[in-house]
Amino acid sequence: ILLNRPQLFTGYILASPTLGDNMFNISQSAVEKLKSKDDKLRYLYLSIGEHQFEKNHIDEVKKFEYALSQAAPSTLEWQVVYNLTNNYMSQPIVTLINGIEGLFADKFTPLAADSTISQQGADAIIAHYQQLSAKKYGFEINAEGSLKNLAESWVTTEPNKAEALFNRIITLYPESSYAQSSLAAFYASQGNLEQAIAA
């Protein structure tokens, strides 16, 4: 479906896929078909182990992984995992849990202040979350945590920039008590207790 009918889904979680003997010509056609994807954000998590039912498919999984490394567009976030720990019967459950966590990681884990995107500034962070909202999730993804991380990284070195960003976060998310308390904590760290109390 990812290769032939990608408009159907944006997320794929694959446990012990049957790819042996070039099943459905997937490994051989992957490079060409991956190159022709649209600009929609997609996610792929694939896991396979070493059980006797899986061994005949590992080589083709590796070929598919190689195709991903060569041709996957930047809009496809992918991960191939060789799970040598869990039993074959547990593989679907473990894969599902890990796949879901990976799928929503960019929603629930704020960007670190030293991440590539954050280093480009607040506007880049906001644009990143707008793209996730529009092209991956279809609903608004909040940038507040990532903006806060960036502002906090400036507190000791560039307090004026930090203050400005904390205030911008409040403007962006006026209903957020976390935004208000972050500004209050900033003022407290600067010794401005009256402003902290007001915030």
C-alpha cells in the first residue's frame, strides 16, 4: 500500500512482514516507487526477528531497508528494527507499541533547544509544527513545549531574548497556564519577584 496506493494511509506499522522470495516484487520495485511520492508526511515502522517463520524474510527486509536508505523521500520518516529479544508471538504487540510511540513522538516530545530546527529560531519551530499539523496529523500540533525549551536555553546567556520568547508563547497560546507560569519562573530566576507574582 505504501508503494502502490500511498493516498490511503500516512502511517504504517509492519510486524514480521512476508517479503521472502521477492514477494509482490516489493524489494525490487521499492526504489523507483519511493521516489515518486507526494509531499505528504508519512511514517513507517518495520520490525522483524529471527524466529523460524521470519528467517526466510530477513534478507528481503534488508533489501527493502536498503531501498529506503537510497530512495525514501525526506517526507517519509522510517525505521527498520531487528528485534532479536522478543518471541515471534509477541512481535505484533511489541511492534505495535513501539510503532505507535514512534509515530506520535514528534507530537509528545518537544524539540530540544539544540536540535537542528530549534537552532534556526522560533519561526522555524512554529513552521515545523504547522507542517506537522497540515501534512501529517490533520489537526493542530502545539509548538509550546519546543518554544519553551528554546527560551529556557537563553535565560542565563540572553535573558532579553528569553523574555521576548516567553511573552511570544503567551501571545500564541493565551489560554495556557504553562506559558504564564514559565514567564513567572523566568522573572523569578532574574530576581524580579513582583513581575513573577504578576505573571
